[in-house]
Amino acid sequence: MENKLIKQLIQRLDASLSLQMNPINENATDQEKIKRLNAFGFTPAEIASILDSTSDKISKQLYVIKNKKKEKK
């Protein structure tokens, strides 16, 4: 249990550090911001908190983003 918690904490710290080193452009669209935060490992709930939105809206946008990738292939 402790190892799992430590691993999750390290992942959050890595994501936060990556985000600080590579800030999101202020002119980026919400979809671009969501995509980037998701790539850093943030959950829909965490992304919603960062972007002042709801986790439901973020989940729907992630679904749209993933389907766009599938259509391109």
C-alpha cells in the first residue's frame, strides 16, 4: 500500500515538474490544454480543477480527442 502511494506521489511530482518546465501556452485552445495535461498524466478530475471546469466535460473532450486520433489512422 505504501509503495503504491509513493509511486503515485512520484508520478504527480514528475507531472508537476514537467508542466513547470514546459508551460502551456496561454493562447492554446481548451482542447490543446486538456490534451497536454492528459499527456502529463493528470486525471480528468485534476484537469477540471486546473482549468476550472467539470470532470465530465474534460472526459468528453478526451473522448473526442482520442476519436480524432483513430480517424486519422
